[in-house]
Amino acid sequence: MRHRPAYPVPTAWFAALAAASGLALFAWPGRSWVALAAVEAVLLVVLLVDAAACVAPRRIDVHRELDESVTLGEEAVLTWLIDNRSPRRSRVTVTDALWPSLMAERRRVTATLAGGARLRAKTSLRPTRRGRFPLRDVTVRVEGPLRLVSRQATRAVEGGLRVMPAYPSREEVQRRIRVPRVLEVGLRSIRTSGGGTEFDQLRDYRPDDEFRRIDWPATVRLQRPIVKQYRAERNQNIVLLLDNGRVMAGTVGGVPRVEHAMDAVLGVVQTATKLGDRVGMLAFDRQVRSIVVPTNGKSQLGRAAEAMYLLDPDYSESAYQVAFNYATARFRRRSLFIVLTDLVESAVEQALLPAIPIITRRHLVVIAAVQDPAVTEWAAGGSHEWPSEAFREAAAVNALHQRARATARLRAAGALVVDAAPGRLAVELVDTYLEVKASGRL
């Protein structure tokens, strides 16, 4: 890299020294222009000596150590490695041009480094939004030994950080996965003709086992109650359709609806891959934005996060028909289609309902959305101090009725509907997936 010349610049210390000398000469009874000139000459000589002794910024190497990605809401640690390649002792200040939304604990580090010494300095980052954040410019300032002169240069230190979607429901989802009986059959299974459960093994009867699961020939042969144990059928297809259009830009609890939906996507992906199912994803708004091919590999959770972290809601109407046609053409095998959107009655009637038959002909469909608790609270009513509060209550009641009508129409069209409170969408959607799997409907 080509370094630009870093010219010496007087510091605040030099300005203070010059001001102090001027005040001293002004207060001295025997004022003389010769004395003033002598003092200024001495200051100039000292300034030049300090500038000559000041280490050039190019002799200071700076490198970053930082993970490639971090989950939104979690903390990342950025480490600066600062090397003094000069044999002289130097006072160095390094300032990193970090993005404001990374919420760095500090962006600058100042230290005195001996010749040939290395310093490791750290700062914590707590990003407040998703996305890719390239890191480049670093400014190095070196002060002279007397701290009267500094030399400064800005250089490019390439790097970057990817902030992945938040996954606040991780612990709750993992708690469900850790339950042994969930890993066997999803939830309490129902043995049906052609159902979605597979025989696994015979085992001793437990008090909470269903009577109809007893294997009578094995019970008679071993002279103790034996039951058939089933496990969830594996390699079933789950396809998540993430709406990234206008209806998902509104906030619920201070968080955009699409962020709640991304949390649910990650929850379903983690659960489905743990149970051996193939899970994929498609994000869309007015067009298809990203796609994740279905698989049951352990890396699928990371692929889903990778496909979502750059998405910003598009303020146009979502093209459900385009997305559904693309999905059915790409995923021909019967699957559980989970559409994450919002239940705005106008959008449901005009766009979603006409497109639903495209996917309900062959696939089992779940429509998932997040409720707004503020609307429910306003609809609860109570005493009104201002007329505006009564109007707000009426509007909230009407909004809830419209949402209920949209839900009923979607169910009549053959879809299951999950309408959950903030923080519960991922968990309730995982429960719905497990119930569908256990009942053999898929």
C-alpha cells in the first residue's frame, strides 16, 4: 500500500506552551522584543527537534482480529494488534472508523509503545441491526517524545462483520428438542394408516404409555408389558416462505414483523434438521429474493441465517402468486409449506387468498403471523378520558375483527393458521410442526 506523507502538526500541548510563554513575557516588567523573539526561536527549535524525533505513522502496523459474523443482540469482540516497528518509544493513538450501529464500546485506543513492542487492545461490539458492515479506514496518530508535535495518517485495513438475524427463541426451541420423547415421535404420536410415524423398537411399558401401543405377542412371550416405540418419519420436506413485503415492515413491540418471522424461521429449521427432516427456505416480496435448497444437514441453520441477514422489507405489495408458483415448481415433493406473513384483511383477500390454491393442491400449508399486543390492549377498553381514546378502541376492535375474518377465510381455504404474540411465534410454530408430524398429516 502506498503511504501518503504524514506532515508534523503542532499539538494542543505546544499551543498551551506558546500561550503560557506569551503570558509570562507580558507579565514580566522588563518587556523586550528581543526576549520575545528569543523565546519564540527556542519554541521553534524545540518544535523542530520533537518533529524530527517523532516516529512516522507508517512504522506503526495495525491489524484487526474479529469473527466473521455475530448474531444480532449478541456481543462480538474486536481486537486491534498494534506493532511499533520503530526502535524508538512512541505514543500512539489508533482510531477505527467503525459503523455507529455496531455500538462499539470504544473506537480509539491510546498507548505508549516501546521500540519493537506489540499491543493487543480490545473493544466490544453490540450491533443494533442486521447486515454486512465492511471495515476499512484506520487512523494512526503518533506524538513526538515531547508531545508537542503529532503526525497522522489514515490507511486501509480491510475487514468486515456480518450481523445475522436475532434468534431470541433459541433456548425455548432447544428445550423442546432436548425432550427425549419429542425426538422419538415429535409429540404424543397417533398411529394412523399410512401415518407419518415409523416403527423404531420394542421396549418396556411406562406408566404414561398409551394402552393401544402394547405389543401383545411380545408381552405374552416375555411375560411383562411391552410397547411399540415409534419415531418421527425422517426426510420429510419443510419449506419456509418468508414474506419480505410491505406488510412485514411494521413494528410489533419495537421490532419489525420480519424480524419476528426470521426468529420463527430459525426455530423451525433447527427443530426440523434435528428430527432428520429436509428443510428449505424462500424469501420473497415483489420477487423472489433468496432461496435455500432443502436438506437436513447441520449447517442448514447457518445457511438460512445467511439467506436472511441482508433482507430489508420492500415497501411494495408482495407477489404471493409469483412466489408460490416458483416454490411449487422448485419443490415438487409433497411438503409442509409455512408462509410467514401478516393477516391484514385487505392483503389476505386481494393477494394471499387467490394464490393459496397454488400450494394447497399438493402441499400442507401453515400461515404464521405475529399479533400486536398493543391493539389487543386498546381493544380491551376501559374508561376514556379523551374522545381520541374511544376512537382508538373502536379502531382496535375493528382491526381484531378483520384479523379474525382473515384467519377464518384462510382456514376455510385449507390452511392451518398460527397467530402468536411477540416472542411466542417461533415456539408455537415449532409446536404446530411437531403436531403435524406426529399426527401423520404430512
